[in-house]
Amino acid sequence: MTSAEIINDAGEVEDTRLSLFYLPQQEINAAMKTDQESYSSNEATLKVENAGPSSLFFGHHYKI
């Protein structure tokens, strides 16, 4: 729950607003796949599928 108050020049509360926030439980529903089972070179195709509801973020360098 969050509340916000409007305070006048005398420091008195003139109005208050209360709000409820619904935050869904974080859930990772993702899969990573390659188009081949093995590779002879250093390059591969990696497919990431996200079925939600959470967003996926990438920012670190990974090696597989």
C-alpha cells in the first residue's frame, strides 16, 4: 500500500490518497535451444523463447 499526502503551508494534511499495488509473483518461463546438437566451429545459434510473465534482461557476457 502506498499513501501520498497534500500538506498546506501550515504543515497540516489537506488530503490523502491511498493506493494498492498488485505485483504478480516473479516467474521465469523461458527456454534456450540451439538449432544443432553439436557444432564444429566457435559459432552457434542460440534461440531464447520467453513465455512470460516476467521480462528477461541480458547484459553480461556468457560463454557456453
